[in-house]
Amino acid sequence: MSSPPTSSTHKALPILAARGLTKTHGRTQALRGASVELRAGEILAVTGASGSGKSTLLHCLAGIVRPDEGSVVYAGQRIDQLPEKRLSELRRTEFGVVFQFGQLIPELTALDNVALPLLLAGTARKEAHERAGEWLERFGVRGQEELRPGEMSGGQAQRVSLARALVTGPQVVFADEPTGALDSFASEGVMTALAHTARESGTAVLLITHDAQIAAYADREVELRDGAVGTGADTVVEVSR
Ligand code: ADP
Ligand code: MG
């Protein structure tokens, strides 16, 4: 009997790998030799105390910030030294990003917010809106198309943000405390939708959280320790499940 497809299907291959990352902000060393691997199709939770360097690690992996030292390899290609133009192209086509406060565009409706990355990539308006509507449906916010961010609940706004991050079919979604501003009921709804949708589409997710209940949605968990004030050894520790 064949088992149903799960995210373990592609698990062997790392799609994204960071080695020995260091990053200093002014006088603060946010990362000191962090290494982490994200396997294709997996949901990886990165946990750690506030200030341990989680967001800095995500920014380095997503090509938003360049590390001072170390390497970031995406799909076999080193990306940390790519020229800015190629890096932004990569971010636009291969990656999706969600932050704690969805960072939707306040003037645009839910549908237009989700359609925007497609429009920027040159998709025709009608098709962009159709696909945006499908992704709103997947995230359980069909019927909210015409709402602007100020008219949504926090949970609705994060569902719309996730739809926007996934609408272009990225290989990797980076989520930095995506439920950090939500109550536990809304958090569960958002995480269930994210985990289900990512598994269905085979998208790998790097999920930053300091909440064990949220980390439990992941396939695997690593903990970042003392990114700023550690002892200098590898700062990422695999957490056994
Ligand atoms: P986390 O997401 O785990 O809370 P961060 O990566 O945001 O950790 O921050 C790690 C450390 O780097 C913290 O001490 C933080 O204050 C510092 N830091 C992060 N970003 C900046 C910045 N842009 N300028 C100065 N310090 C920063
Ligand atoms: Mg952070």
C-alpha cells in the first residue's frame, strides 16, 4: 500500500544551506558561525530567545542581508555574493516572505495585495486576480477580497500575507514570527493553513518562532543560541523531537 505524499517525499536534499554565518550590527554580533540546512519541502522551525539572531539568520538566508562571513547556497548555487540585481530577481521568483505584522499595503484590498507580486512579474491583470482569489480561498479568506488591511482581523491579515507569499509558487517561504501578534486561536488557524498549504505545494518553510506550540507544526526544529553573546561555537543546535 502506498502511503500518502507528505513533506518527507523530498526530504533528503537541502534546498538552502548556510555555513558559518557571521553578522555584526554595529557592536552587536548577531550571528557567530551559524549553520543551518533547509531540506526541500520541509517545514523547519528556528527557535531561540529574543535577540539570539533569528531574524538576522532569516534575512541572510533570504538574501535580504549579506552575511559578513560564511556562505548561503540555494539549489546548489552560492547566493550570498550575487550582485543585487540577481539577488532581487531570485527573491522575487524563488522566495516568499512573511513578517510578524503582515506588512500588507494598506491602500490595497486583500485581492490586490495578493495579486501584486504576480502583476510585478508581468502576469496579466485578469489572471493575476484569478490566481490571487484561489490563494485567498486556500488560506480560508475567500469572501474577504475587498477588505483593506485596516478592516481585517490580525488572523485574516496574516492569511492574506501568506497567500501573497505563496501566490508566485516560491520554493521557499520565510516566515518571521508569523503568529507573533496573534492570539492562540488565530495562531492555530494561521499555522494549520500554512502547514497544510506548504505540504500540498511542496514549498519549504523556514519558520521562526519562540513559541513551542508554533514550532510543533514543523517537521524539524533547530535552536539558535547566543547569536549575539555566545561562546563562539556553532550557534545552531538541533532539537530532538
Ligand atoms: P531575534 O530575531 O532572535 O530576536 P535579531 O536577529 O533580531 O534576533 O537580533 C540579534 C541581535 O542583533 C540583537 O541583539 C539585536 O538587538 C541586534 N540587531 C539586530 N538587527 C540590528 C540592527 N539593524 N542594528 C543594530 N542591532 C541589531
Ligand atoms: Mg526577530
